[in-house]
Amino acid sequence: MTRVLITTDYLRPGDDVDHYLRAAGLETTHRPLVGRRDPAELVAALDGVAAALVANEPMTADVLARAPHLRVVVRTGVGHDSIDVVAAARHGITVSNLPGINANAVAEYTLGLLLAAARGLVQSARGVADGGWPRADGHELRGATLGLIGYGAAARAVVPLARAFGLTVLCTTRVPEPERTAQSAGRVEFVDLPELLARSDYVSVHTALTDRTRGLVGPAELRQMKPTAVLVNTARGAVVQEQALADAVRHGEIAGAALDVVTEEPLPADSPLRGVDGIVVYSHLAGQTAQARAAAGLAGAAELVAALAGRARHAVNAHLLAVPAATTETATEETS
């Protein structure tokens, strides 16, 4: 039987995804990733495996080179920066993601971070837990400006929620003008990054991690923001330069940050983000709802079965493979 490795931590033997894959004639093995894993352990788990269903498992060029039977890797999410897609193509491995699969979950969570930051909810709860009764003024979202960096499915899902709270929405994106205009229906003003940073009260990152976006928000960009502004990141940690962010908040260049993602997860003990008043780090929960997980698990299983049959629908490296996949529907400006 064709063997499949499942490392996504919320997928379990005997669940709907397991039944789906077994009904397709596949043999499943579960090795859930929790925290970090030694590459050698992953290589051992991939021995004799033809396809893998993974979350943020690092699939490096070295790991892929040592998995000679591997033909398909499917991410149970959107971002695929943890997988060396070029190296995968060299070995004839199709890599797929699931565009837009958790967009609603990420959008709702983004508004939750905005509300928590605006009203100081985390600080209030901490104060009460410590025996106090904090009563600092918060801020209303109505009348404020939200700037979106990126305009993928998650960012687009944020727009109606933000407007319902009375926020003005700006966006900077590389999505072509005709496409973004059609999608926005006049609800979003598209501007360049410097203008977005200067005008926004809240800046929310929704872009994929690429060579172009790595370190995109650094010292110069943070200095362009309002001293009262808050940075929100539900995309990828490495889009933001963490030392620069910590320095900016400490020195009052911006008011604070709400980060669901960081460069290294879990957050290291020596991270510059620790101990900075105004910076709150969450544990990468934006896409983690019961509904999104159920959808991602089954969609990932369906994509894996299709890819093994040579009919991948969301191959992100189809253009690099000798035999292109059926389509190349990918998310280029969102991740979670």
C-alpha cells in the first residue's frame, strides 16, 4: 500500500481525514509535530513514505533529498515557506497548499487582536490576576484607519468586518489593479506602503513570506508609523524585524504590537520581544478554529489523493516540475 505521513498536530488516527485516506487505499502514519523536531527524526518518519500532510513541518532541501520515495507534500494551510519548493521540484515532488482555507478564521482573529489592543484587554486581565484593578482608558475602533499589507483571501475577509466596526481600510498590495478593484468594490483605498504606514492607526500584516517580504517591516518602516499606532501580524513572523520592533515600542516610536506569529516558534527565552510593555505575543492561533481545522484536514486529504494521481489542484511548484499539475491556483499574498 502507498504510505502517507501525517504531521499536522490536530489530525489523529481514526478521524475523518484518516478514514478518507484509508478509503482511498492509502496507509497512514501519524507523527504529530509539537514544538521542534530534529531533522533526522523527520527523515526517519519519511522512510518509505510517498506523500505527506504537514502543517509547519520544516521540509528542507536536505530532508527532501533523503526521502527518495516522497512524491507529494500538502500543507494543511496557506503559507508554504517552511517547505523548500525548489528543492522539492528537483526531486519531482509536488507541493500543494490550500488557498483561502482559513481566511474567515484569520479575519475574525485579526479583529480580535485589534479589539484587544485598542481596549488593553490583555493588560487588564493581567492586572486583575496580579491583584490589581486596572482602569486605563481604551480606544474605540470606529473612526480609526486600518492598513492591510497584502490583499489575499484573509485580508479580503477582514475588510467587511473592519468596516462594520467603522474603520477606514487602506491596503498596499501587488495584486494587479483590475483584480483588486473588482474584489474591493470601493471599500478599500489602495496606496503605497509609506502612505499606508503614515496614515494608519493599525497596520495588519497579511502578506506571504517571500524573498521580497522577508524583513519588510524594519526600522525605517516603523519610523513612518504614528507613535499611537499598533502593528498586528497574523501572517509570518519573519516579515517583521523583531529587534527593530522591540526597539520601536520601547522608544515610543509606535504604541505597541499584537503578534500571532514570530520568526522562531515557540518564542525563544532570549527573544527581543519578551518583556516589552506594549508587545503581546500569541501562540499562532489565527487559523486554529474547529471549523477551519476540519475544512483544512479534509481539503488537504483530497488534495493529497488528487496529487498522487497527477491531478494536483493547488500545486505551488507546478511551474518548476517537468510535468505541470492540473492547475496552479496558489495564494500569493496571504498566509497563516
